[in-house]
Amino acid sequence: MALYRTKMCRCILEGGSRRFKPCVILLYQPCHLSTSTKPKNMFSLIASKAKYANEKYEQFLERKFPNFFLLYSTFMKGFRMLLSEAKEVGLIKRKMKYQGLQFHQLPYREMEKLRQFRRDIIKAAPVVIISIPPFANYLVFLLMYLFPRQLLIRHFWTSKQQEEFLDIYHGMRTEVYADILDNLSKAVPRVPEQLLREKMFQLCTQVRCGSHPKVADIQAVSSVFSGPPLGLKRLDVQQMKFFSQIMFLTPHLPAFLLQRRLGSHICELHNLDIALLKLGVNELSEEEVKRACYIRGLNSSHLSIDDCRRWLQCWVELSCKLKVSEASLLLHSMVLLSTNYIQSVKR
């Protein structure tokens, strides 16, 4: 229409060159003859075509390459889950900023979401960095296929891989359970009070003999873990490496960093327990209960949900009665409360 209103265009249409006249009419007609008040959105059209093509591609993979399709669908599902969690974490961060909240003031689920997302991102960061150079993404895909446990986070594991990998990780930390019990027994003679020495000796003997200790027995010796010889600041380097392995932290750091990271993570776990006590263990879903037990030292994949809830309730009751200075007892409880629990349930 704009072209038609110009003098040059009118000249062409009224008597101009036969070669240009059809071209101007062709440009003019779509604008002049269109009666649509809401033209079709080009982006929605492209999106619908892309969605249709993606569905056809997935059907082709599922039909021709079922094993690869399982990896592909797991990866896409995990990627969507990771994006969803990133959005949730962003909302929680904004909430903390505008309301002036600290980490320990958040509800349990938001606190756990932040804790787990931070650990996932730290694990995924090396893979992202490696994939930055041109054509390096092909190497990354190969490494991810060959080493899914070491390089991928839980979002990109199949259900079978999750169960398998959790068993492997738990087996790695149970390797040091005996060493921690040995160090605990060796420290008993250095406890100054005789009554506490006797209770500590009974507790260590009970766990070594395959019995599951009561929460009251552990609470009775809590004061031993606030100072020498078993306080968090009194642990030697080897003990801190053992506890780092239990909490899935790297043990290959200087002593002062090991102590700082252990203190930070066990304090974070203590804050989670306080928030969980307010929420109630029974309010958690089955997946949340099993995950909470696992990060506290118990391999929950081979236990019923009732057994997991019972163990988690005992843990929370113990944790919430401890002082900040007794954080070392919480570290030791990951061994004391989980070593013989599965056997006691079977009996």
C-alpha cells in the first residue's frame, strides 16, 4: 500500500514497464488483500514444526536404536529437571535477598534444595569447562558415556544407575567405618572422667560386637566430643580425611581446609535437622526420606520406608539436642548409628 501511494509506483502501474508491473502488484496484493487482523505468529509456527520434528526423531530412535534412546531420553529428562531446579533456586535466592533471610532460617525443603543444587553444580562444573573449546563437546559426550558415575550428576542417571551408583558410593565410605571406630576406641583412655570413659568403652564395644546403639547411650557421652580428645578441632589429619570421605568431600586438601569444610558441612546438616524437626519426618515423601537417610550415612536403598523413617526420626532427635560445640559427635554418629542398623532390622 505504501508503494502504491508513491508517485513512482502509480506511474509503473498506470503505464510503466511491463516487467516491473507484475512485481509491484505481487508486493501489493498480500498487504492489500489480507483480511486477517491477527496474523499467525511466526515463532509459534516454527516451534510447532520443531516439536513435530523432534517427536518424529524420538520415535525413530526408539524404534531403531532403543539403547541409545534410553540414554537420550534420560539426558533430556535430566536437563529439564536441572533447569527447573535452577529456576527454583533462583526464586529462593531472591526470597532470601528481599526478606533478609539466612540459610538456617529457610524451611527444610528450600534449605535442602540449595544444599543439593550447589553440590550438583560443583560436580558438573569440570565437564562444562572441558566442553568450552571448539569440537570438545564430542569428547565430553564420549567421556559421559564411558564414565557416567564420575562425570554425571544424579539428574542424568537412569533408575538402575542410581541404585547401582549409590551402592558404590556407600561402599566407598563404609571402607573407613572400621578405621573411625578404631580411632574412637584408642581415644577412650584419654577421656578425663572415669564415668564417661566407661560409657564410651561400652558404646564402642557394643558397636564392634554388631549391636545397634540407642540414642540415649550416644547422648550420654556428648560432652566428650566438645573438647579433647574428640572435639572437631582436636581431630588429627587422618581422622579428618576419613570423615571427609564419609561426607563425600575430597580428602586431598591441607589440614586447615579439611577442618573448615567438615565444620561447615556438619553445621549445615545440623541446621537441616532443626528445620526437619519443625516440619516433621512424616511429612516427607518416600524419596525425600531415603535421600535424607543416605546423606546422613545410612544406605537406605535396601530398607523399607518405615525403617528409614524410624532411623531418621532417631537421628533428628539426637542432632537437635546437641550443641554446636559437639558437632564432632554428629560426625561420629554417621558411623555409630548406621553401621549395624540394617542387621538389627533383619534380626
